[in-house]
Amino acid sequence: MALSMEEQRILTQIEVRLSEDDPRLAQRLSRLGRARTTRRVRVIAAIVITAVVVLAAAAGGAIAAMS
């Protein structure tokens, strides 16, 4: 669900104030968000690779059965 322009503006203000008030916390939160994104990308990549291997094995089995 997308944020409205007003909600986005408020969120930006909160982020700016947090960075000014507690830069260490802001930096930690930023790293946490990147870690989640990295983890998500790894999971998706593993699923895609697994799907390709399974499809290749199935195609190989089908070709061998035809011979």
C-alpha cells in the first residue's frame, strides 16, 4: 500500500529529526533495512536457481525417456 503525499512528507520529517537527534540509531536502523533487503534477495535468488535446476532435470529426464 503506497503512502499518500502527506504521509510521505511526515515520514521524511521523522527521518530527518531522527538523524539529527540520534545519528547512531538512525545509522543502525538504516543498516537493518539493508540487511532485510539483502536477505530477501538471497532467498529469491535461491528459489529461482532451484526452479531452473528442477526444470533442467525434468527436461533432461523427458529427453532421456524419448530416446
